[in-house]
Amino acid sequence: MNDVIKGTRWRHYNGAEYVVMDIANTESKDARYPPTVVYRGTVNQLIWCRPLKDWHRSMTRIELLAD
């Protein structure tokens, strides 16, 4: 899961694309506050969050092609 880093682009299984803004709660030891991905839609600019442990269930990283 270390490929989920700030600035990376991801595609949801429904086709929508997102950019990771940050990872929240990385220092928390409390299970109520798990590490959480904060991300923004590339089209509508809405901000979302999802527990890091659930991220790869529905997201695939978009690899940019080299020029």
C-alpha cells in the first residue's frame, strides 16, 4: 500500500479519476482513526476520503506514459 502517495492519480472501478491529496491519521494508534486517503475528483473537484486499508478494493493507479 505504499504506492498511495500524495499527487498520484487513480481510477475508480466506475471510471472516475482522482488525485490523492494526502494521507490523514498516519500517527494515530487509535483504531477509530485509521490511516485515511484524502483525494479529489479530477472532473468535479469534490473532496473524498476512504480508509487506506480499503483503497485498493476499488482504485487502480493510473501510470503516466513517458514522453
